[in-house]
Amino acid sequence: LLPGCAMSLESAPLDAVDDRESIRLGRRAVIVAAASASDMVVNFPLWIVAKRVSAGLPLPPRGELYKGSGTLYLAMGPMTVVADGSTTLFERALLDLGGFSQRAAL
């Protein structure tokens, strides 16, 4: 057992897999959408600056760092949520079809 922890090192990853599989699709969609938005907040300004610097343009004013990010999020966010949801449903269906549980497959 790990010090101060009730689970052994061997069971920790399997418990995390079980928790991930038990998340309802609606909750999972919210988590994926929030992660996508967080990614946009952090990486979009860096991407804009890198593109402008590589093209030899000056750095954009602060007000223009996020210009276009809302449109990109509205285009990419739903696609990311649908892709994650369909992959999750497909994986769950395959596991059910084969009669395997994730724990038995590992």
C-alpha cells in the first residue's frame, strides 16, 4: 500500500479507468468543452504571436490577441465534443459486444 493511501500501486490505474468509464456522456461533454475552452484561452494567443513573428509582422495589440478565437471555438468545440462522445460510445459498445470488461482486458 502507498503511505497514507488505501489502494495499492497495482489497483490505482484500474480504479481510474473504472471512474472514467462510469462518467455519463453529458458530464463528459461538459468536461471536454471546458478543456477545449481552456486550451483556446492558453494556446490561441501563443499561436497568433508565433504566426505573426514567423511572417515578420509586429506583435499584435493586446485587444487583438483573442480576435477570432470565439469563431474558432464555435467551429472546433462541438466537433471535439462529438468526436469524444462517439469514440466513447464506440469503445463501450465494443467492450459490451465482446463481453469484456476493461479490468479483464488488462
